[in-house]
Amino acid sequence: MRLASELVMAPISPNTGSVGPIEPQTADFSEPLRLASGQSFGPYQLVYETYGRLNQDRSNAVLICHALNASHHVAGSRPDDPNAIGWWDNMVGPGKPVDTNRFFVIGVNNLGSCFGSTGPASVNPMNGRPYGADFPVITVDDWVHAQARLADQLGIAQFAAVMGGSLGGMQAMQWSIAYPTRLRHAVVIASTPRLSAQNIAFNEVARRAIVSDPDFHGGHYYEKNTVPRTGLSVARMIGHITYLSDDDMAEKFGRQLRGSDQYRFGFDVEFEIESYLRHQGEKFSTYFDANTYLLITRALDYFDPAKDFSGDLSQALSVVQCSSLLVSFTTDWRFPPERSREIVEALLTQRKPVTYAEIDAPHGHDAFLMNDPRYHRLIGAYFDRIGQEAGV
């Protein structure tokens, strides 16, 4: 194992910038995809974006896997909206830790999402109506197989790295298991080899909030011209609490009252934290799809590569051939450092090359999205090594 301190922590280049306006692309797949559930699904589309240029020997491709509420729009802006900045724009771009002057970066929107790839809101060609609740349950394994098909279509036989945070980290890990010869590095950030009972419980409460909304209509709300906004908003509030640390929430909001320094003895918003959570939930309900939320939280629940090995994670990772970077954050109580260390120890048991960093950051689970200089220097140093190996 390499400790992060062994990497040369060179400063990020001052010549940083945005990748600029990026036009999404669409890949069509007519051959059905065999799912973990036993069903076959297709035809389908995947929407993706690319940044940088693929080099001549195609050795500089990096796949970025997204988390629950993100998409293919990793970096830059959209041609129709300069304010629509990619969710990991501080990480990906010219001179940034994942430097698009050196790497060809691909962001793909997962199957079942609501940001362009085929999902529950898409039209079912069998009946001309939205899939709704008829869309099949999708797993992390299914996403990885779909991404591999996209790589085939793009002519990429092997990725320099597959990278992701949270649920994206699960996908990067699954890549190293399902396609061990098709990536040279797995970068797994703020992730876990499986959800705890507590995490599954949070997901279940969120799902119940959605399906109990009178506007849910058994998942076929599109045909009713309704949206289960209340349930989806509550689900987001529940999830959002788990992304923040107690210290971060205390620093931002504390027990500060909103609009008054006295209690009003009612049940409307009184504390700033209540206002913040309601705002986050209501905003989320205007752009995210409730059926997609159900699908993705269930995919989180199901992820457990050790399941077929009687719970032995080291055996599940015995097929891994790539090098791995694991990063955790001290205040992340959703996927705490112990879970990343569990992956590291399993890889070490199998004598696999692994680098591990545990970063003291106050932001909780969302720290993987933040612009922490130590975190970014670490990623930049690791990708510098990847670039040197690839000759870019």
C-alpha cells in the first residue's frame, strides 16, 4: 500500500480553467442489456459528454461515474445555459486535478436516470407510454455493463482510470471486478463496499415518503399529469441530512432562528436549518424524477460485491488487476473511513497495489465535491502518475 504522503504533492497548475460549453452526445443500443434481475432491457440510449482529446493509442481515457442526483454533465457549462456548471467542474478541466489537457474524460448518464439516458420517464416502445413503474430495477453491475458497451462503441479497450465518488465510487470498484483488464486504475472516493443497515433504513424512509404521496399513482404519475413533489421533497431532505456533518451544520446554521429572535410556537419554519432543508427539497422536486430516485436508492441497497463470496470482500476483489486509490473523509458518517479502510485491507490481503488517504475535512459526505486544496493536490498527484504511465 502507498500512503498518500508518498505521492509527490505538486501544486495544481495555475493555468486552470473551464472546459467551456459542452454539447451532450447520445449513444443508441439496439441489443438488449441482460440485467442482474434476469430481465433483458432494450433498446436504450445513454447520454454522455466528453472533455479533452483521445490520444492516438487511446491510452488516456478516464471514465467519471456519477452519484445519486448527478449526471453526465461533469464539467463546463451547457451551450444553452452558461450558468449550468458541471457537478465536478472543480475537479475536471484544463490544469485541474483531472487535467483535460492530458486526459480524455467521459461522463455518462446512467440507465434509469432522468437526465437524458433511457429511464422511467422515457416512452416504452411496446405501448407508447412512459415506462413509469414498469421500468426494471437496475443495479450497479448493470450500469457498469452498460458503460462498457459505451466504451466499446467509442473504441476504448482500456481506461487509464475509472473514477467516482459515493455511488460513483461503487461503480469504479465494480469496474475493477467485472472488467479487470479494462482499467489501469480505480479511483474510489467517499464510498463503501456495501450499505449499512442504517443507510438502507434512510433509503427506505425516503422511498416511503415518495410512494405515500397521493400524486405518486403507483409510479404512473406521468399519465396523470402530476408529480409527487411533496414526497420527493421529503426524500431529498432526508438524504441531504446524511450528506452533511454535524459540525458543518452547526457552523452554517446552529440553532439560529429565521426572521425572529423569539419562538413563534407553531409548526411552520422557525429555524434556519428547517428553511434550508425545505429549500433543498423543493428545488430537487422540480428537476429530479421520483421513479429514478426509487431506482437509484435500491441500486445503492443492493451493491455488495462480497455477497457471492459468503461476505468475504477480499475474495470478491481477488480478480482485480488495476491499481486503486481510496479516499475517505473523517467527518463522513454516511460512508465513514472504516468502510474505505475495509476495501484497502481486502485489496492488501490479495496483494493488490493500493494507495489510501484519509482527509480531515469538516463537510461530511459531501466533502468529495468540495474544493479542499489537500484533496485536490492528492488527486492531481495521483493523476500525474497515471499520465506519466500513459505517456501524456
